[in-house]
Amino acid sequence: MSLLSIRHDLPADVLRRPATRLFEVLDGPTLIHLPGDRPQPLFVSVLMHGNEDTGWRVIRNVLEEYGERLPRALSIFIGNVRAARYGKRRLERQPDYNRIWAADGDTPEHDMVRGVLASMRERQVFASIDIHNNTGINPHYACVNRLDPRYLELARRFSRMVIYFTRPSGVQSLAFARLCPAVTLECGQPGDEIGIQLATRLVRQMLEADSLQGDPALIDDIDLYHTVAVTKVPNDISISFSGEVADVRFIRGIEQLNFEEIPAGTRLADVTTPSMPLNVMDEDGRDIGAAYFEINDGRLLTRQALMPSMLTVNERIVRQDCLCYLMERYDPSRGEKPLPETPLWNDAAPRS
């Protein structure tokens, strides 16, 4: 039995419910296709993580504004309804809904994403917007997986700050980047009203747009960064963010360093372990921690200048996902990297 439900209408009273109460009218992950004046649909995914409710608030705003007459068809994927009930990123035995879009597996979740992709490919999706929140303190920014001007236009309509990445390979935007212009929106922490307004504006613009032209000159109006590595803490390393005794005691307020260019020699933590307590993996799966961090006299220091993003002091999120990503400023003249080969898309090529 498939985990995915597909509908062609809105369940009664669904727009009156916050994310924590969607389980009352939805059995689980649900793909809703709504008609519009332009038949090529905009795809919007929300609640990929159950504790990130901005996307659902955006959908409520948009549908309450337009009513039954949408200027473009709209397909809405409502993801982890069960985790949203409890305000959690995911439940203990669930996979991360934003890490399974590249995997070839036989779980209900893999069947679910195959169903979503097949449905949207058949409908010749116009553009994809995946809406998220951060747990740490971050600015509003957009992420793309291709440097095609149409993708950058979609991102710039949300924020001047844009991150380009091709790993991790299992995220929703990478799967949709093979079908259409795709973007991930990072809208600040849940409840951030500015993030909600910016995302609502972008969805409204894409519903009303005739096309995405992709002005190449737009690149001059973008602060472009590239994710070079993801930083994780091994499960056998204890951590603290408030001064408690642990293998790694991070400095207080470390999340304030997000999107700051940190010089070499910056102290990030006090450590009791003689060896490197972090795993820092680049896009090719190589551990490059020694290039970025060092231990000196019981302190974890930066070895070179770096810029982190998505630093969080929420230990649960650190364990379920990562401590942070490391970024560099990116010159688009370097070109884009090939999208990773994935079982779901080995026979698929990006549409031009």
C-alpha cells in the first residue's frame, strides 16, 4: 500500500487547520492537484520536516487569497503530517523526508517520492518551490542545484543571497532540478513573519508568471555561495551548547556565526578528545576536516577562514541532520558541477 495519497481537491476545512492538526484530515503525505488558468502546474512542497510550518502557512495564505480561481495550476505536496502533529522534524523510525529523493529502495517512503515525481513529470511541471525553516539563526536565503539563469531568477525573486550545492544528493530540489527550475527556500525560524511574506510573494509571482525568462544579467545582483562540505558530530561524541560537561563544549551563541566570514584561529569549542571530534565531508565524500579545523591546547579552532550556515544549538537536529555546512563565495564563471547520478534518474536528462 502506497504511503502517498493523491487528490484533486482540498479536503473540507483543511485551510483552517495549522500544521499540527493536519493529521485530522490527511492520512499522511498528500499530493493535491488544483486546476488553474495556465495548465502547466507550479509545484510547492511543504512540511518536508514536520517542525517547519512556514510552507503550510504560505499555502494557506495563497489559497485564501485566490479562492477557487488560480491563475496557474498548483500542485501541493504536504509531507510529514505525522511528525507535524508533534512539531518534530521527523519521528524516530522515519527517514528524513528531504534525504530520500535520490535513493532506490522499496520502503513506502521511496514509493511515495517516485509517485510524486512521476505525477509531476507527466504534468510537465513549470517550476518547483520547496519551503523550509532553519532551527538556528540564519538570514532568509534560497538554494539552487543548477546555475541555469531560470533557476537563479527563481531564487533571486526570494533573496539576493543564493547557495549553490549538489550534495546531499537526496534532497527534493535536486530531483526536481532535472524537470524544471527548482529552488529551496530557507525562511528563517518557524513563525518568522518576514520569511512567510517573502515565500508567499514568490509563490504568488510564479502562479501569475507566464514564463521564467532567466535574464543572464541577474547573476550580477546575486550574492552566490557554494556549499563545500557538511559538518557532522559522530554519535559517540557528547556535545553541549550551554557549558555542560561534554566531549565538545561549543561556545555560547555559536549560531550567531551563520553566514559570517570567520577568520583562521577562531575558537569554536573546548574539547576533551585528542582527535578531531567532527566529521567534515566534501561533495565527493572525502573527510576534509583537517583542512578546516584543528585542536590546540584543548580548543577547537578554525584552521582557515570559513563561512558556516545552518549552525544550530538544537542537539536533536544536530544528531538527526548535521551541525552545519561550510560555504565559500562562488564565481559562476567556474561553471556548474554535474548533477549526481541517482537510481531514480539514471535514464533522465534535464529539460532545456
